[in-house]
Amino acid sequence: MALKVLVVDDEAPIRKLVRMNLERKGFAVIEASDGSDALTHLDETVSLLLSDLSMPGLDGVELASEVHRRRPDLPVLFMSGYEEAYGGKVDDHHCFRKPFDPRELVACIQRTLEKQCEATVGS
């Protein structure tokens, strides 16, 4: 069973680029166009949340806060062209600056999920 990544971005071309690269590496991908939409797709089968920071409505930081309330174990990564506007609010999470190298993004997701698996096995 493929690990499932929830990709949240209000820009469809970004979601498509991320989806293509993740699916090429064997991940299952769920797309959401904003934070509220993402919460409707959040279930126990999601392995990682990858979210834009700057979105209309529920932004990435607010989404991550709600996700951590519901699923404290779920890893969160951010992507943004405006991360400096969020100051210290993203310190606990890796943030990819747009435009990013899709290979680096996929490699980071793989490393993050491997660490999560190691932590679960070690518990």
C-alpha cells in the first residue's frame, strides 16, 4: 500500500507538479485547494501533510495547527514563496521556498516519512 501525501495549495499547477513527482516515486496523493478542503480529506491513512503557507481562508499555519490537534503524529512540511511573512511560525517545520527543485522535495518527504517509521518502530 502506497504512503499517502495530502498536498494543499491554492495553485493547481503546483499541486499537479507535486503530484506527478510523488506518484512517480510510488506515493498516493490527495489534492486540496485550501485548508478547509484539506481538513475534509484528513483521515488515518494520510502519512504526511504538504501545505502552502499563503492561501485564502485557512492558511498553512492555521491548517497545521488544526491538523496537529487532530493528528499530533502527522508530519507537516510547508512550501511557500512568502515564508518570511510567517516569521517564527514555521520553525518546527521544513519550508520549501517556491520555486523549489521537485527532486529535493520528494527526497525530503521520503526522509521525513522514514524518520516517522523509525520513531514508530522504536516506540
